[in-house]
Amino acid sequence: MTGGGTGQGRLDLDLPDGATPEAVPTAAPGDPPARVVRVLPDVAAIDRTFDYLVPGTWSADGRADRLGVGSRVRIVLAGRRVGGWVVADHVRPPPGVELRPLAGSSGLGPSAEMIDLARWAAHRWAGRLVGLLRTASPPTVVVSLPPAQAAVPVTAAVATWAARALEQERAVVRLAPGEDLTPLVLEAARRGDALILLPTIAAAQRLTATLRRIGLPVAGSQRDWARAAAGGLVVGARAAALAPVRDLAAVVVVDEHDESYREERAPTWNARDLAAERARRAGVPCVLTSPSPSLEALAWGDLLVPSRSDERAGWPVVDLVDRRDDDPVRAGLLGEALVPILRGGGGDPVVCVLNRRGRSRLLACSTCGDLVRCVDHQVPMVQEDDEALVCPVDGMRRPQVCDGCGATRFRNLRAGVARLREELEALAGRPVLEVTGDTDRSTLTDHGVYVGTEAVLHRLDRAARVVFLEFDQELLAPRIRAAEQAMALLVRAARLVGGRGGGGRLVVQTRMPEHEVLQAVLHADPGRLVEAESARRRLLDLPPFSALARVSGPPAGEFIRRLGLPDGVSVLGPRDGAWLVRAPDHDTLSGALAAVERPQGRLRIEVDPARA
């Protein structure tokens, strides 16, 4: 048996497919044929199935009647009791193989349709089926489903755009950041059991509370697995794409552009694409919404846009601070235009965003002018505090002394958030709170100015001004989706300050005011980004005009060697120990990756990598 990992609990087996280790006879000659099921073990390192007998005693106590494809069971495998899923029932095992009985029942699991969908996803994203079935299973043992909740009639939506969107098989709706999505959700609920996906658990919980106040039966994905399977609306974040829905009638994916829909663990599936495939298989409408739809979404469905007046009203006023005339050495990050804003001239709170942690990301010796670099890796040392310099590669710390001349004073060429907070306090004349992903939300009250990486945009609920101090680093990031990711930051900030009539503003410092991302937000017209970005991707043969996978990890080189160059497939790299595998479409890419026998070791394959 071959596998792609060396994780704890690995079972090394060398058995024919469908066989069971340590098999024992369970039936005498002349007995009626026993019921045999095929089980996929819940063991990450095993991506194969084994056959087991259904114990005769299960017929007497009713467990045999409840057993079927998707049921969760306990089995003995290589001397250990492990969990698993029944993936086929009433199977004919290989001849001459003596089977062990199932060791126990663990209740209900994903339906046969969900298992087929998970198989598709495992192939599409070049991963193992086990991880997907774990997501599709209830977190606790579910023996039976509760009674279905009574259906609540929902009146037709007043917003005609919601009805039009759900009349199409594939619709992409471009809505301003402040647009209320409730009409679309209610229209989906009017059609029956609908699946509603949102980027975050917090957003899903807020929508669930709103719908329950209206009186609609709503299940919250994994936590309410049994209730979801019994019927009604299912609302959740990424994992809800694999949640049970009794009679699926419609699918809605909110903010389809959000990277939270991408699973970071292998397989790196995308809930947006998985939900769209689920809707296609069920023959029901699927609607994707976003203030700035991704190119992948636009290639998938038909675009619906609001009127220009409605879209403009939903975006805030944008102030572009052009810094091309500033002295790049003396001016620093804080331009003069920020002074009245930081001092409360436009209202509070003011949120400043800089995607650089620590005190300084680039230092130069004040005496000799040399850059402060790690001796071993030759990368700039990072100043995270007043105590030491840190190598970003291996975390090695050393005293703040120049290797060239021994001086201990440095010039800060690229300040991080921690150092910036000190400068903001001096300029604003009042306290400034640094916000990280670990900041307690209860401490975020009664402050006039906040500063942080993009995490600050997810920790606060409102702002009078959101100031991006160095937005050009987002626009020029060496990533395939840099423009769309930069746009996503502006969308999130726009929701904090509200629409054009609310008085809030986005302030963006830049030396590239004509960039299509900034022009799209300035004119409240995300379509301005699409044309330029689409032309760039097409020229470079990048998604959605091709399919990409990033291969990394210690055995990546051996995997690429075994892959070779199949028809239509090209390989780029290595870069930073990783290779990009490109194909004209996902079917070709998935087929090529699946045909390779994976070498031993921690191999990571990211299909549709977000940060390549």
C-alpha cells in the first residue's frame, strides 16, 4: 500500500482491494449468504476500502435495518478499532477472502449522494476522501432524525432582482457592500429547503438569528446536523457546503470572492465551487453574490448588476492620497493629509491598516548604511521589539548590532504595525490601540484610533474612516490574485464605513492612483477591474483560463519527476521549494495528478492556490 503522509496512527497494509486484515470465518457452508458492506476507514493515511460482514445479531436489534451507505461504523483494522463509513452495501467480496464482522455502529452519516459529491471533490482537488467525509458527518452520534419542522410560508420577494436571480440556473449577482441580502435569502427559502453559505461563522450566526426571528426553520450546519437533515433552511460557513439538506431547492453563496471559502488543509477544496456542483447535480438554481465577483465566478455564471444609482449609493466616498510628489525617503508612511483625520476631524473611530507586523521589516545601519541581514539566509532581519533582531526564515534571534561596523543605531526603512502605533500616537495626540487577531473584542470600545493588519477589519463593526497607509504593497504583491485580494480588502473596509450617504470614507495612500482596483472603488464600478484583470490573466494563461496546482513538501521533487509532462500539462518552478502544475482545465489537471503514485512523505498539493 502506498500513501502520501507519515502522520501518527498510520497503518501499513499490503492487502488486495476489498480485503480485510486478520480475516476470520463467520459463516458455515450451506448458510444463507451474509450481508457484506464496503467500509472506508477513518484513518488519514489509508485511502482504500475493506469489506466486512454485517453481524447477524444486528437484524434482531434493528441496527441492520438502519445500516446503509453513509452509515458510520466501527471496525477492527490491523488489530485496532477505528471508525469508518459504509460506502457500498450488499457487495460481493473477492473470492476466497474470509471477512470479519463490523465491530459497532456509530449512527447516521452522509447520504449516498453526499459521498458521491465528496468523491468528486477529492478528485477535483487531488486529495483524500476521508477529510471530506469527516466534514460531511455529524460531530456527535446521530441515531435518528428529529421530526421535520412545520413549513412556514414565505411571501414573494419585493426586490425583483432576488426573484430574477433564482430564476436562472447559474447567476452571479454584483451587489454593493452595504446591500441587504435578506430578500435573496427569503426568496430562496420560498422555494423550499435552501442552502445558504456565508464566509464566516459569525456572519452565519447573525443571519440564522435574523431568520429565526422571522419564524423560519433554520439549521446551523454542523452543530445542527440532525435538524438540517430533517428539513428546512441550512445556513453556515465553509463546512456547510457538505451539510445535509433534506430536499435541496436552491443554493446561495454570499461573498463568493472571500478566501475563507478555501479549505487550508488538504484537499484544499473551495466551498463555492463545491456548492455550485451540488446545485448542478440536484438541478436547482445557484446564486453567487459579491460586491466584486471573481473572474472564476464570472466565467461560471450570468452576471446581474444593480442600477448605477443603487450601486453608487452602496459604496462609500473614497479619498485617494497621491504620494508621488512626496520625498520617498523623508516622508515615511504618515502623510500630512492624515493629520486632521487622525485628530478626529472626520469623526471616530479611525482605523489604520498596514499589512506588516512587528516594529520594522527593513533596517539600515545609521553609521555605515548597510542593510541588516541574516548572515545565514541573507534576508532582512525583522525588529519585533526593542530586545533583538529576528530572522524571518528560522526565527533565530541576535542582538541589535550591525555586523559591518558594530553600531547599534538603525534607520527604519519599512515600519511594521508595532512601530507605527507609536508614530500614530505622536501625530494624533491621543492613544492608539493596536489590534491583532488575538485582541479581545471587549477591549475595542472607547478608542478613537485603531491600527493593525487586515485583521483589524474583521475585529471591528464600524468606523468613520478606514485609512490604508501603504496600499501599493497589496496592488504589487507577487501573487496571481493580488488585484482581487486587494479589492476584497477595500470591500471589507467599505462595510465598516457604510454607504455613500452615511458620511464614512475610505482613505487610500498610494503612488498608483490610476490602478484599476482603485479606480473601480473610486467610481463604485467593480467592472473596471474585470477587463484589465481578465486581459492580464488571459495573456499569462492563468486561472480561470487554465487550472493550477501548487506542489510542495519534501517529496515534491520526486512527485514532479514521476509526473513528467503529460499532454497539455506544463510545470513551472521550482520556486521556494514548490512547483506549479498547469493544465488547460481542471479535468486534465485532476487526471494528471491522480495518475501519479505519490512518494512517501508529507506531500502537499494545493489545487487553485490562493496565494501563488
